[in-house]
Amino acid sequence: MAAYVEEVALFWTAHGLPRIAGRILGLLLVCDPPHRSATELAAELGVSKGSISSMTRLLLTSGTLEVVPVPGERATYYQLSPRSLERKLERRLAEMVAFRALTERGLRLLDGAPAAQRERLETVHSLYAFLERELPVLLERWRAERP
């Protein structure tokens, strides 16, 4: 399981997260029960409680983790937020919509310019317009099919 946790960490590190945050995600994807306290995370991952504290704060702020109550326990427990990746995709979609609007502005600025000059921007605009149309449909299909 440790090797898998590291694989997940390397994946998320390549996508901009600190390695310890990726290790937390990796562990919380496969652990049983599905939650861990900061002390448990630090012990299982072999890192300091300070590192766990800053990384869980980062992951809480992004909506990737959530705090869960554990009856009879005083410690704070964390688990993956069930819809975190779905919400991340929704945020990415909003970014795509905003960028597509920006490409439209660029195309208006290049109105009348030679086709070769407009080609790159038109290609990006077309891709983002496509994603803007299709991703909501995919999200709805996912919501209908998810377990």
C-alpha cells in the first residue's frame, strides 16, 4: 500500500500539489476506516505533525478534504470529500468558460486580420467552446451513473 500512496503522491505532485498533500490523498483513498487523524496521518506517512497540519489545511481549503466527527474522539479526523474531484472539474469548467470568453475578445481584436494570424486563437476558441458544451453533459451523465 505504501508504494501506491507514493504513486498517487507523484501524480499529484506533477499536477501542482506538494508531495505530502499527495501522500495524504493517496492514503485516504485506500485506508480503512476512510478517515484519519492528524496524528495517524503523521505516523502512517512518516512525516511531522506540522507538515500534516499545513497540508490538511491546504486540502481543506480546496475542498478536497473534509472534517468528520468520530464519536467519543477528541481528535480532528479527515477524509476525502466525496464530491471533491467533481467540484474540481466544475471549477475547471468555469475557468474554461472564462478563457473561452477571453478568446472571443481576442478574435474581435483580430477581426479583419489574415487567417494565418487568427488561426491559433480560433483553434483554442473552438476547443474551449466544445469543452464548455460537452463537459456539463458528461458531468450530468456521471451524476446519473455514479454509485
